[in-house]
Amino acid sequence: MSTTDTDGSAHLPANATDLPESVRARLVSLVAALLPDVARLSPQLRMVASFAAGRRAKRGAAAILAALDDPEERERIGRAVRTPYDLAAVAADGLPKDADPAEVAAVAWLRRPDHAEVAYAAALAGLAEPSAPAESAELARLRRRVEQLDQEVRDERSAKKARVEEVKEENRTLRRKLGETRVALTAAQERVAEAEEECAALRSRVEGGERATEKEIRRLRAEVERLGAAENAERRAVRLERDEASMRTRVLLETVLDAAAGLRRELALPAATRTPGERAEQTLAPESEGGSTSALRVTTGAMLEQLLAMPRVRLLIDGYNVSKSVWPESSLEAQRVRLLRAITPLVARSNAETTVVFDAAQVTSRPVVAAPRGVRVLFSPQGVIADDVIRELVAAEPRGRVVLVVSDDRAVSVDVTRAGARSVSVTAFHQLTDQR
């Protein structure tokens, strides 16, 4: 039991069993409701917390009261208590009219703030008053709780009803899908049976076709062997005939060469003034195209000067490849004029047989160009690039003649070098012509 001091405060009982019956019952119900939320419970309280919510207060009352005698256990549980009553306000102003004295006393004993004894005494005073107001407050609280539980039950029933309807609708959908699946499965099984029959027929036809194909392959192999033997025999005959013809031709050629040399000496014929390249240029003169590069690369002006000093030098210039490298900002017409003007002194000084090839594969008309003395100007035919024209001109020259191709096109350089010409870089050419 608790005692009251002259200042209106009451000493808090040391043990929970010393609390008034109503306070003790309210304390047990409060603690039982919050046990699952309390950390680090004793083994006995952990077992009570595992009970159903409605059974904790009845079956675990003794364990709860015994555990609350431990100050540490009581403090941990007290921190978890949630109550609508402000113990400081109760200590200062007294117990509110609608307050539950048993709950206030239980919370004050459990949490034990500085004003706990005063609040506890006010709660005990409320318990000592006629029970009608307290019972009315308790009854109101219980009614509110009942109404709350009724509402929760109604909400739960509505949710379950809605869930049942959803499950029924889902069940109807699943039944419909099951029926459709069964129909589809039956149709699929029928199609599989038909496909198996077709596969058996196809397999039979394929086997027959394989046998016929193998027979045809054997026949074709025999035919190939026969034709191979005939080809080998024909090759041997052609080789013998070619060797014989080559021997006759060689004898005839030596005779003709000896006769030509004697005739030239007898007639005192002068050296030829025209070259094979002129004929190819005349053929391509209506429409021509150019572009060149070299593999035996002439990279300096000094090297080019030495080669131009050799007799009967043939100089081929990839026009747009050179002009676009030196004057990229100018128009094509201006590039042609400036290039021809720049090479005029070089041609006059070296007396090289010079041809400038411009690319005109993509155009139908050919511009009129005033070629300097000693310089031929060609435009590639429509659909033919200048690179191919330069390759043709190089191929027309005899092996041994000095042929120089001015271009930075790598593919042209490789091709003309293989054909026996020399590739001149645009830089080396620019050093001799001093193009501006």
C-alpha cells in the first residue's frame, strides 16, 4: 500500500504487487500491450510477448509484475509507454476530469519522473472519490474503444468482402482462360499430328531425293574426271603448239629486226620524234581524267631536277590532286589556270614531254583550256577517273624510259611504280615550280 505526506504527495510503492488493485490491473494491461515493442526483454517477458494480445494480460500478469520489480526492466518498459496524460500537468493542476486515475497512477509509478509522487497522489485521490465519474470516464473510454473495434471489424469485413469478390472474379477469369487453353491445346495437338504426318511424307521424299542426288553426284564426278583428263591432254597439246609457234615467231622476229636494222642503216633514218603515249592521249583527248601517285617516291626538288635532266623524260601530272593540295581555297577553274601557268617554266627548262590529266568522270562537258607550249591537257572520259587514265598512259610507255608521275594518291603511286614509273610527291614538284 502507499502512504501520503502532508504536502499531498504519496510515496511510490517499491513493488508492483503493493499497488492498489485497480492500478495494478491497469499497469498489467498497459505493459502487456506494449511488450512486443520493447527491446532487450528478460526471457520471461519475451515468452509473454509471444502470447496473443488478448492473452498476455491474463496469462502473463504474474510474470509482468515480477519483472517490473527490476528497476532496469521497469525503466526500459517505462520509456516505451505512450499515454495521453501529461504527468507534469497532473502534478501541477490536478487530475483532469476525463482522466483515468488508475492509468495515471500506473504510468507515474512506471515512468517515475521528478513529479511522479505528486501525480501518483493526485491519481490515488481520484480513485478515492465516488466511483461514478471514474466509472463514467472508464465507460466512455470503453465505449470509444468498442466503437473503434466495431469500425475496424466493419472495415475488415468490407476489405475481406472486396477481396472475396476479387478472388471470385479472378477465379472466373482463370476458369475462362483454362477453357480457352484447353481448346487451344486440343487444336495444337491436332496440328502436331498433322505436322508429324507431313514430316513423315517429307522425310520419305527427302530420302528418295538424297538417293537420286547421290547417284547424280557420282555421275557428275565421273564426268568431271573425264573432262579433267581431256583438259590436261588439250593443255599439253596447246603448250606444244605454243612452244612451236613461239620458236617460229622468235626466228621471224630476229629476221625482221636484222632486216630493219640494215634498212635503217641503209636509209639513214632519223630517231623517232613521237612516243606511244601520244597515241593514247589522242584517243583520250575528247574526255579524259587523271590522278596519280608513286611508289618509288621522289620526295625532294633536287631528286626531281636530276630525273628531269635525263633524256626524253615523260612527265605526267595528276592535275586536281596537285592543285587542290596547293590552292584548296580556289575554284577548279582557277586551280587549272594557276597550275598550267606554274609548270610552264619547268617544262621549258627541262624539255620534258608533259601531260596534265584532270578528273572529269562526273561531268558531261569539258572546259576549254589554253595549254602552254610543250604541255598537253587531258580530261578523263565520263565515268572514268583520272587515276585510270594515268595508269593507262604509264602502261603505254616502254620499259626503261624515265616516266615521272606527280601525285599524292597512294594507290596510283603503287600502281605506276609497279609499271616501271617513278612517283613524285606534290611537295617535291612544288619546290621546283614555286607555285603560289
